[in-house]
Amino acid sequence: MRDICREARVTAPTIYYYFKNKEVLFDAVVRDTIGMEEFTRLLNVQCKRAKDLDSRIHAFAKTYLSSFPNRQINTGLYLRRSTKLDPVGARTLLRELTRIDEMLIRIIREGVKTKEFRSTNPRMAAECLLGMMNRFIFQRIHFHRNYRAEEAAAYLSDFFLKAMKAEREK
């Protein structure tokens, strides 16, 4: 806490006025740092602007790959033991990732309902697309492998849409 006070240029009573102890302070830092609300909002806005399902899938992939907040997710800050996320960090991250999953599932569910997409499990289909996109994100964050987000998004969304199209459209 002394180091925090020195870096923040405040006294310990000031810190303790706002935060009961260092665990509460840590929780607040994690919630603020790992929050992905702006990213989720941007994904939602870009998908709503799209005119049709194909455009929504393309918009989702492009926004996801070009705007994923990889600098916010510094796992070293959130890990407590081995590779297990701190509970506060895990809850915060899971809440936002669930919102993102649900957004994509709704788009896929709509495609299945209108028969533009083949009959499938929307959650599993969303996991497939997200898994492919997360591979690119993982490579960028951990191995500094750069890719052109637009090119990767176009390829992945086209690949996904070909797999999802109803038989009559293939």
C-alpha cells in the first residue's frame, strides 16, 4: 500500500477512505482495467448498422479482429496462482465475453430462423467462429504475429458463411 500511495502521490488515509483494504483496491483496478464494455458496445453498433445477415457476420468479424482490446487483458495482473484467473477478473471478463457470445448467437439464430442458414446449434456455430477469431487474437497478443484485420475478417466470415448457408444456396 505504501508503494501505491507513493505512486499515486496520496496518503494512506486517502486510499483507505475509498478502499477498505488492498483486496478491495485490487478488485476495483481489475474491474476497471479488464472491462470490455466499450468493445462490446462497438460490436453491437457495427452489427446493427449492417443491412443483412451476411453483412452482420462480416461486421462482427471485422470489428472483433480489428478492435479487440488486447492491451487491456494483461494476464499477469489477473493471475493469482499458476494460470488461474483471479475471481474478480474472471467474473468481469466472463460477463463481457458472455455478452459478446450472445450477440453472435442472436445473429446466427436469426439466420437459422429465416432459413438463410442451415439448421444448426447457434451456440456451437458461434463457438466455432469465435474460436477461429480468437486464434488470430491469441497469435497477435502472445507472439506478436501481425495480420491485416480486414483480410482475416473477410476470410473467416466468408469461410463461416459458406459453412452456414442453407443447402439450396450452396
